[in-house]
Amino acid sequence: MLTCKELVARSSDLLDEQLGWREKLALRRHLLLCRNCRRYLRQMRLTQATLRLLPESPSPDSERLADHLAELRRDSARR
């Protein structure tokens, strides 16, 4: 039986459909029994879907925002 730690280690391969049928079967069997791992995998799928929606290159606004946040952090560290 697969452990939770082993499932986490192979979860990216599962989501990317890079597992053989035996490994996939072992992961699915574990998921049937483990609510925490089902929740983890659901979060991984949501993260993957969210990342796909992001633009490939950062916009100029994001650079300005990052600079502004860094400046605020430096100011708060000085206080």
C-alpha cells in the first residue's frame, strides 16, 4: 500500500499523466482511502489550473508593484 508521503512525491507525475498504469492504479487506490490526499490532489489541480491562466511574461505593472512592495518592506524594516 502506498503511503501519503509516496503519493505526494508522485502527485506531479500523476497530474502530468506521466505514470504507468500500475503506479496510477496504486495512487488511485490510496486516494479512495485517504481523504487528506484527495484534498491535497484537489489543491494541486486548482493550483495547476490557476497557473495556466497567468500570462507567460510579467506585465510592466507587475514590475512596478514588486518594486513598490519591496520599498514598503524596506521602510517597515527601518522602523
